[in-house]
Amino acid sequence: MQFHTQMYQKLTYIWVMIPEKFISVFDMFKIAVGPSSSHTLGPWRAAQMCLKQVASYEGIDNIQSIQILLYGSLAKTGKGHGTDMAILMGLMGEDPIVTDTSLLITKIERIKATHELVLNNTYTIPFTYEKDIQFLKDKSLPHHPNAMQFLVQTILEQRIFTYYSIGGGFVEEGAYAPDAGGKVNAQDAGEKVNTRNIDAKVIEPAEVPFNFLTTDELVHWCMKTGFSISDVVRENEKANLTDTFIDAQLDTIWNVMQQCVFNGCKTEGILPGGLQVRRRAFDLNNKLLQNQSYTSIEEWSSLIKKGGHDFKYILDWVSCFALAVNEENASFGRVVTAPTNGAAGVIPAVLFYAILFCDKNNPNDIRRFLLTASAIGVLFKNGATISAAMGGCQAEIGVSAAMAAAALTELLGGNQKQALMAAEIAMEHHLGLTCDPVGGLVQIPCIERNTMGAIKAITAAQLALQSKPDFALVSLDKVIKTMWNTALDMNVKYKETADGGLAIQIPIALAEC
Ligand code: SF4
């Protein structure tokens, strides 16, 4: 078994090192529904793609049946992560950006009760949940642990569509073929699909002025041009988009992030899934505000600012922001992948810290923060992974902390090398972090872990601001390489399978849902 795992990882290693298409800030930050970018958003998008492809061949009204096969990590933790729900929502034609998240459970229950699925909200096929979604926990496809297949029977033939959810909501399309008794070539998955929220073309690296795959290349452009990291990213985005569009989209991303924090702070109760985890942001928020009332985000923010700058007060708020996001995420709320759903609380928490406690509340500050953070995410995606199924939690919380640390450093006046040093420090102290979600739910240790990621990011930024990067022994490229090598060495039970770590220390019998 170990031998096969190593083989798979080697294959994957080769695949990851193939240069990506240009990765935009809008690939890195995507508006999504919780609880997981790889297990919820990716499968949701894959279902939409599948329907689109069938529509282009024969038309949706020729579909007679659809069966969904989930492999590897998607099978093992898919129920806790809402993979089944996400795929059904995608097949119904719902979009994660605009769907009414309060209706998700009702819609899924209706499918289970009626044994009918309304494709694209227009065409009904028979669908038996227990039979037509299969969680193949003992099987995996060789290309990536997060694999899924759609067996689509139309009037003419059966087609198999294979997709891989490779982390952060990114999806790769596998080979598809008529099922003529042969097998789908599951390794043939070179097609990278644009799953971003905006309708803009995917461009090649050669089309941007300052393409970079490594820290050295990013530093090269910064030194050559004098641009900050956020400037470099913006110039690259401008190869495809206007400044006005970029600003508007970044503002939308921040609005969703802050609304998510606000919602999480206002919502009390028990999180869904059966673990009986109590929401804590609500109580903490009320305690810190001494139960003062407010009606808007602006009023709430100003009350927080009036509380002062005591260290413990700030620490409590940073934790509260992160808890709020990930409690929303755990309850199928709307979040922004940053770079994943499980780690979605780190960046908003650190950005709120910058806005409320460091007076960085100018819209341009917020945009710069997001642009710089995305550059760090790109370095990790190109040089290692942002998928917990590939690299454990270092790939999620570790990467989000590195992104936030670099962005905060730039915002607080650090130079480019200091920002990159902050990212290195943040990841260095997340190396080896495993993914072991209890019950396969994105709750324990995930929610608290975002508070730790946020605080480490702030500490890393402060350390970098007080340091001289030219004397640092460990570069960001070296730590990215170390993270990837650690991912290769990590036992598969610590990679989003819920087969090891905390997941097996907490005896829990979750109801099938
Ligand atoms: S342990 Fe980390 S990587 Fe795993 S699901 Fe939770 S947040 Fe994501």
C-alpha cells in the first residue's frame, strides 16, 4: 500500500511541476458556499461543467439518468464536507455565488423524498440518492485523490465525465468517453478549467508582463521595476482586465468577506453535522462589545475601534473574526476561498486587524492586501499545493497564513523582501501540519485553527518588519520546497481522509446525512 502511495505521489509531483496557466487574483479568491473548496466548491463547479458538456453534445433533455461516483478523499470525507449536496446543487443549475444558502438543505431533502432531480431547474430525471451517489471509500483514481465521475445515460449512449477537484475550488477535467466497454483514461487530465467567479478569459503566462512561478522571479520583477508585490500583480491583471474592473471585483470580494465575518458574529447556535459544536463568535462578539447594539457593519466596526488597543482585546477580536468566518463556512454559509474554504478565516481576520487596529481602512489598502496575498498563494500553488488532500493542513492554514503575513507586511510599510520573508516565517511554523477533521466535518480542528493561522500571520509580519531579509537563511522558495517534500512524506491518513490524528481520537458516530 505504501508503495502505491509513493508511486501516486511521484506521478503527482511531475504533474504539479508542470507550469500552470496564469493564475489570477480572481482564481485565488472565489466566492463560494461552505464548508470546503475542494469538497464543496470544486464538485459544485464540476457538476455545472458536466451539464454544460452534455448540453453541447445532445441537450440536457436527452439525459435519462446520472450516477455520481466519488473517489478517495471525496468519498471518505465527502458527506461531512457536503460534496453530495454541492454536486446536486450544481446539477440543479444553482450557482454558489448567488444561491440562497438558507434553502440548501430543503432542496436536497426534496430530492431524497421525491426521488427526482430537476436538471438546470428545467428538466426532471429520476434520481435515488442512496443508489445514484456512490462514495467509493476504498477506491481512488491515480491522478489526484479528489476524483469524481459522472455516468450520464442519454438517449444515444452512456458518457463518463471525470473531474478532479485539486484544491481551492480549482477543477481539472479528465478524459471523457463513450462507455464502449473500455475504461476512461483517468490520468489524462491535462485540461485546466476556469472556475473563477468572473467571466473573463484565462490567459497564458506569456501574455502578462511580469509572469512569475517562483519567489526569485517575483523578486526579480520587483527589483527591476520598483513595483511593490501588489503592483506587480495588478499590472499582470491589467493584461486582461481594466483597473476599474479589478477594483470593483476586489471590492466585491472584500464585501463578501466582511459580510461573512459580520454574519458569523451575529449568529448563535449549534453547527450542523452532528458533532454538537457550539458557535463561539456570537458570545465572544457580545462579550467584547459588552452587549452594545448595532445595526450595520459600519456601526459594529466603529464600536470595535472604540474599545482601544489593549493586546488581549485585539487578540480576542482577531480570534473572533476568524471563528466567525469558519462557523459560517461550517454551516453552508457564503465565504470567500482564501485560498480554500477550510482556511477562509485567516485572511479576513488579518485584514480586519489591519483595518480596525492599524488604521488601514482606505479601499486601496484593502485591494493591495488582496493582490499581495494572491501572489503568495500563486507561489504555493505553483511550487507545492493548496490542497489538503495532497499536503495536509499546511497546504490550507499554512498557505493562508503566509498569504496574510505578506499582505499585512506590505500594508504596514514593509518592502517586498520583508513581505516575502513574512510569508516564509508564517509557513515555516506550519510545516508538517496534518489534516485530520473530526467526523470528516470542517469544524474540529479547522475552526480554531484559523485563529492560530491569523495570529501567526500577524506575528510573522511583525518579525519581518523588524528584520533584515538579506540576512535570512531560509528563503520563501526553500520553505515552499520543504512544504512540498513534507507533503510527499506525509502519510495519506493525514490528508483530508479523517483516517488519522484527532479524527480517530474522538469517538463519534455521525448520522448519515
Ligand atoms: S484540518 Fe485543516 S486542511 Fe483539514 S479540513 Fe480542517 S482546515 Fe482544512
